[in-house]
Amino acid sequence: MKNSLEVNKSEGTLLVDERKRLRIGELYRYKFSVNRDVLKEHGLDVSYLFVRIKNEESPLLRPVYLTGPYSFYIDIRPHNYNENRKFRGKETISFIENLKPDERFKVKILLNKNSRVGDSSNYSWTVDIISQLAVTTIPKLEFTFRIGTTRRVVKRSNELFENIEGVSLEMWDTKTLWDLPPKFPEKPVHLVIVTHGIFSNIGCDMLYMKDKIEEMTFPMNESINPNIIVRGFMGNIGKSGHGVHCLGVRVGKYVLEIVDKLNKKYKVDKISFIGHSLGGPTQSMAVRYITVKKPDFFDPVNGVKPVNFITLASPFIGVIGDFPFYLSVPLDMGALGLTGRDLNLKYTPLTSKDGLYTDDDSNPEHSKYILEILPQAPAKKIFESFKRRTIYANIMDDGIVPLRTAALLYLDWRGIHKVQKIRKENKNQSTSGGYNSSDSRESSTASSPSSKNDNNVGEIPPESPNKKAALQWSLPQAVIHGSKINKYKRGQTNEAASNSDNERGVIFDGQKFQPPKEANTVLSALSVLTAAIPDQEYIKNPAVRKDEVIHDKLYHPEELPPPHYENRPIVKKLIYPNESVNRIQERIAREWQETMTWRKVLVQIQPDSHNNIIVRRRFVNLYGYVAVEHMVEHHFGTKVCSELADDPNEPKDESNQPQHLESSNEQNNRSKSKGVVDAL
């Protein structure tokens, strides 16, 4: 039998020949390596290789690829690529956002310093092949993956293909990647549960975030290493319309099961939750379910200690106050099933109340809205026990989950305006067009909390009462919005650093204050398909990235203003159609914040910002890199883990002032591991 090295030299040598299938939410990660010296010994002296990946599905499926996993994302990363460091040279980072049926992805990979492993003769690349979209879970996508020494040889499969000495191909599938063991099996484990949003999935869409957490924690010294395990429930894929209660119960059951399973091998003593979009309410319901079904689970002495509760662009108070009428009606009518009605604050009788209330709960006045039930007792005590509660929200360009609901209704708008003003002045003074690292520092400084609380927090209402309110039910909100300044006045948080009347006047003077541009829901949805893709300069050079954290502040319960809608005359409800909705949303927001401190981090990133905020696809959504990096650094970074290690039974709360962001130079100089997968 001939091996690949005996193939005619004009055709070349086939080094990799794979044929696989993927369902929705599934992926394959390959680590392809060659030893150049060994290949030379076999007569193969190469300085480049050819990669060919083909979507083997019928081209007839192209018109319907949106209904299932008929498209997929691919990227190829040289060994030394790192988002934190400048990637030098003219070599491009190869990726394709959507390889359609019967299309081919062809790449020429180079054996150079970018792919070289240290000073050895080994060269390596990581290839991610990821199934996209999330509507149906049944079909499979078939693809072929070949690497060879010539373009010709990778065009067809070689039935006589055999492995070649000096060539290595490691492969991880979805299950393997999401079932990695802790670095120190004998030490207590910190379990991180990630939860995806609507029309999304754990396996692919939350992969970048998982990678970054592992890259941050895996290389840490044993004395401070948190011994992270990242897991996520995959049983909700394609079932996003089943309602927040149903989805959360499933996640809650999964958490109980996975902890029991892990405890047979390790000892789980800490837990964190990270949810994107609908994942925020879903993980909240999961915490409630666990609290009701197993009250001792979060026991501070013998149970699992809650550490981080993190959400990114999550609709805590629903979306009805932000969505225009022509989108709210379809939600009411079941466009997104029970979930749509939950987010629109519509009552839907539950066939099951499993995990909502304890058996001895005799309170007959339960809320009929699931989003209002989530933070109430008995779960409230558990939410209060988390050492860090952090919200990430897009300040612009997110019409799917707008700022008002993602930031829990209350914000310090004076601080945000101050940040914008400082940044504008700073950029005007800068002589270069690149990123000025001092911007991020000033962002945190300008909005950092003070020990003095002068009742700075206010509500961000959907709109201010005006004579156009009667048109609410017939025109899009963008048409009928009245004064754009009044609603920010009512939503103002208390100014701790300065309380002067002069400053207040400057902030809310209609001539000077410019509120953030409101996102268009339809355009935000379309941006999933049409958003601009980062160019090579953005991918390769962190210094040119302008997406940034512009507000990072701790909000304390004592900063909340008095309720605006409480005890208002019933006639208000008749005059203003949104009065009832605003009252419900205010109750929900206050329930979450009256006894809890929250860290609110606002980011300004480009469309499609709702998916960018988690970097749903590594390079297509890289504009959200800053949000993921901030989240990982400030919740799983060296400083935080050192604090946990100092007193493992009592992780420290966030300090009164959020940590400053690293400058771009500090980020570039910081050496970071390539991650768990590359280390294996």
C-alpha cells in the first residue's frame, strides 16, 4: 500500500484528510502541527501549506440556510497569535463568517515566526470549525477538511491516506472542550456556569468567553489558582421560546446534577454564573430553583459559596418599555413563545410552579410576572450573598436589549456625561489617531463611587409624559418620544463627587447635554446579518481598537432615589398608557437593588453590539473584545484570585472603587497563556 509520501510529486502530499458532521451548537477544534526538520528528512521541504475546507451540503440549501445549521464559521490562528499583542507582518488572520453550502474556504498557511513554537522546528495552528445559528436542532452539516503541500492535492480525498511522521493533528469536539478537568484535581474547584441567550447556544456562542477565562486562570501559580471548571447547559438549544421559568428550571436541575457529578471526582466549593441576554433571567431562575429545591446548596459553611453573578446585555425588567408597538404586539401573540410574553411583562398562567416558591410559603400576594418573582424571597438572600454582582450593558447600538433594561433602570447619567466630556477633550489633545490608553483610566476615575452618598441615583424612564402619549399604540416610539432630556433627569443617579447646582445645570441643560443615541430594534436585529466585520488591522493591532469601557461604577442601595411610580393616582394609568408598565419595571428594578450593591459597566462597541459583547464568533464579533477582557480580568484575574486565596472561606467584596483598566501598553506587554486547549 502506498502512503501519502509516494504520491506523484506534481500532485503534492496530503497531510490531513477529515470528513465530519456538525449539529447546531457543535464544533470541532483542531490543533495542526508539523515538525519541519522531520518533514525534510522525508523529502518534504516546505515553507507553506494549503488548507481547504468545504461545506458539503447541497447548494440547493442556500436559500434556506437561515432555518438551521446550514452555514458555519471557521477561523485559523497561527500559534503565536494573541488578541492582546500586536501581530506583526503582512500575514492575514484567516476566517470566514459564513461558509454557505457547496462553498470552499481556501487558505495558504505559512511556516514562519508567527506559527513557530518557541525556538523549535515545530509549527502549529488552531482551527475552529463551528456550526452557526440556532433554530432547529435536527439537521447535520457535513464538511471536509484537508491540508496538503499543493492546491491540487487538497481538492480530492486520498483513499490511501496514511499518517505521516512529523505531522500531528489533535482534535476536540464540543463535549470534550466543555468537559475539561481542573488543573489541580486534588484542590477545591470553582465552577463557572455560563448561560446563552435566545436563538443562541453554549457550545459555540459562549466559546470565546470560556477560552478567555481558562487562558487567564490556567497558568496561575497554584497558590492563587482558582481551579476553574467552566460548564454550560446545552439542553435549552432551540428551545428559547419555552419561557423563562421552564428554561431556568432546566438550568437549575443541570447545576444540581453537575455539582453532584463533579463532587464524585473533585470538591466543588465555589460557583459563579455568567449569562448573556436571556441567559441573565434564565440563570436567575436557576438560582431561585436551586434555593427552593435544595436550601442548603449555598450554605456558607458546608455548601457551595456563590462568588460572581454576571450578566451581559440581559433584559432584567423586560423589553416592553423599549420596543416599539409593532414589535411588542408580535411578542404578545407568541412570536417568541412564552419567553416573548415574559419579556413583554404579560401574564401567562404557568402549568407548573416548580421551583418558584417553598412549600411553607403562605403569601397569597405573589406577583404574576416571572421577571418580578425572580429576585424575591427566598432567592433574594442568595443573590445578596454573591460577592460580586456585575452588569455589562451596551450604551449604544443595542436595540435587542437596550441600555435601560440591561442596566437595571438606574444609572448615574452625570458621571457618564462627565466621562464623555473628558474623553472628547482628551482625544482633541491627542496628536495621533490611535487609541489613547488614558481614556480608559479616566472613564473609571470619572465614574468611580465616593464614600459620600448624596442620593445620586435616579430612574431612566422610557419616555417623559407629554401630549403625544396617546399615539403610543399607533406609532413607533422613535416618532413619539418627547423631551429627551427630562427622562434622563428622572433617571439621574446621585453625584457623589460634586453636588454643585452649577454642574447639575450643565449636565441637564438642553443645549449642552447630549444623551446617548437610542438604538433601533429592527436595525439591531438586521445587524446580526449585515454588521461590519473587523478588518485585519483591528484584528492584528490592539492599539487601533476604539471600542471601550466608558463607565464602571459600584451602585449602592442607599443611592436609590424614592420610587417615582409608587402611590400615583389611578388616573395616571388612564392618561398615560405606559404608566402600568413603568410601575412594574420600577418594582422589578428596585427589588434587585434595594438590598444589593451592583457594579455596572457600560461599553461602547460597534454593531452588532448585542452579539459583540460576548464575542459570539472570535473575529466576526471581535469588537466586543473589550467587554470580555474586562469581565475576565476583574472577576477571574490575578488580583481577584489572590484575594480569594488569602481567605478562601470569605472572598472579598469589590472595593469602593472599581479597578482601573490596563493601558494598551500594559496589555501588550502582559504575557498570557494560549489557554487550556493549547496547553494540552
